[in-house]
Amino acid sequence: MGGWRTHDGQHSDRQPIKRSREEKQRQLQRLKDDLAAAKPTVAAALRQALAKRIADLEAELASRS
């Protein structure tokens, strides 16, 4: 199996999850809430990763509207 969570040859094997616009909007809101609720002790790399994912989702949603 090679250490992956999916079985070799499974349809979802190493493919991005397809989400609807509503799911992406909910995910965006959750990420923003997580970033806002992050304590000062949260690693800078984690904050940057959240901020990048938020920016990516916002850009994707903006390009589809």
C-alpha cells in the first residue's frame, strides 16, 4: 500500500478533493475563524500556512464568481 491512506488504484488515490462552492465558502470561514482564534504561541509557519490557504481559497472563489 505504500503508506498512503487509500488503496492503490482507488479512484481518489492522490487526487485533490473536489468541493462545491458552498463547501469552499464554509471551509474559508472555518480557516478564518481558526486563524483569528489562534493563540500567540501558535507557530509562525502554521499561521502562514493558514493565511496562504485563505488567500488561495479567496482567489479561487473570486475567479469563479
